[in-house]
Amino acid sequence: MLRIGIIGVGGLGTRHAQYVVDTGKGRPVAFADTEVAKAEAAAEEHGGNAYGDFAQMLEREQLDAVFVCTPAQVRVGPIQAIAEHKLPFFCEKPPAATMADARACIDAIEQAGIINSIGFMYRWSQVTDRMRELLDGRSIGSCMIRGVWACAFWEIPGYYFIQEKSGGPIGDQGVHLIDAARYMMQDEITAVHAFGSNTIIPKTDAFTVEDTISTNLQFRSGAIGTYLHSWSHRGWVWEIDCIGEDFRLVWDLSERNRLWGTVDGEEVSFEATDDCYITEVNGFLDAVAGGGQSMIRSSFADAARTLATTLKINESVTCGKPLEVEAP
């Protein structure tokens, strides 16, 4: 059983502690949070020790891997400390809040040569695997991709209403589908042009984000796409639609994790049976147990490319201009 430490014991930290248990391959033995009561509650539930300081936890505990579940603005310190101890780590998305922070983490990771994984769970979905199989060998450069995420999120107050804390709808939620599009198409987004509006809630000191953002995407292969993210719909529309000369594939996450469409005139219908949240944790633990970095589907450096895209989308909303997306 791998001995796991968890830094950041909010909702995500407690969920990942349970995911580790559910895999049957590890057990959380140490928890660190600046609100030490949260760490103590998790330690009481799972066993192990609680800390108010992650550095102290890393010094005292004999760990096999660490989960970093802090806010995006608090990543550099924990990851640099983990790298100093040469421990593998899993980090929740997004990998960082800024590209400067991301580069600092990448430098520490590369210098230490440690296994690292970012929590883009859709890369681990059975639907993703099937979609990549169906797209393999096809001309991606001439296809179109459409992503939509629409929900009534304005009714659920939280930190994501503040742009500086969450990165807005794109930085907090849209980042998942942007990353999934990159991974499924095995292609890079090179330019974006985004527009934002407040269709439901006007901006205030307590709501500093746009509730609706539409983005044009340019891929390196020549493929083009659009992505619409809106909190102005009562319900869930949550999908990626990939269209080419002789195929259309729709990944629908609205109610079920399923894939449908046509390829060469043949109907496609596939529904995932896995829980990709647990699958990604299972994959990370397998990598730590001996599989190595090659088993990881979303390294920190690769995830930083998705981060670069989302930051440019937000910047384009502000300036109203098309912007190139530069590699980290």
C-alpha cells in the first residue's frame, strides 16, 4: 500500500483521499492544511497525522507520493518542496494561476526528475480512448470542433465568482473541455479570439467574471473550432462535437458519459462504465508503483499548455483582440 500525503484538505483534498482508498492501492497517512482543523478531521477519518504546515509534513513523514489540492495560487511552494524531497505528486487542475508560476514548477520538476500528474480526469475516460481510436489516421487539419458548457452556475455562489481567485468560467470549468479537445485531437491550440458578456448577472465587487464567453480556436494542424461557456442556462449542456469530411463524433457529458455519431456512414454509440476520477488516481498510483511517467496522461508541462490557452482566452475577452498562444 502506497503511503500518501495530502496538501490542502478542502473539498478536493477529502475527495482525493477517498479516491486513493477506493483504488485499494494506497492509503492517506498525512494531511496538511493551513486550517489545521480540516487536516485533523481527515486524519481522524482515515488515520494518520495532521499538520498545519506542509513543509513539516514532508520532513516528518515517510511518503511514497503527495496530492496537491491547494488553490491554484498556492502551487509553487508545495511543488518546489515536494521536488526537493524527490517525491511523485498529483496536482489538481489548473496546474498554476499564472505562467510564471507554472514555469517555476516545471523547472523544479525537471530538475528533480519526479513523476507528476495533473487532474484533467477526462483524459482518462473510456470515451476519450474510444474517440482517439476512431480519429486515429484521419485528417484532423480539415475538421471542425465545437465545445459547449452551459449550466445555471450563477445559482451556486462561491470563489469562482471572483476572477482573480478562480480564473472565471474558463479557468475553473472550461479548462477541462479545452484540455480534452487538445488531447482527443492530439493537436495544439495556437490562437484564440474570445468575447464575453454578462447575460444573467451584471458585474459587481462580488461577481467580477463574465457569465458567458464565446471563443474561436485555431489549431496548429489548421483545424478550427469554437467553445461556448455560459452560466445562463437552467440545465446541463456539456459536450464536444468533432466534425470531419466523413465523420461526426459527439462526446456528451450532460447526463451520461457517452459518445455518439457516425464514422464512414456507420453509427457510433458508446457509453463509459468507469469513473474517470478514480481511473486517473489509479493510473497515477500505478505510475508511482513502478510504471513511471510514461503512464501519465497529463504531465505538469503538458497541462501548462492548456493553462496558457485559458489565460489567453481571458486576456482576449479583456482586450477584444485575437491572441497567439505561446508554449510554456
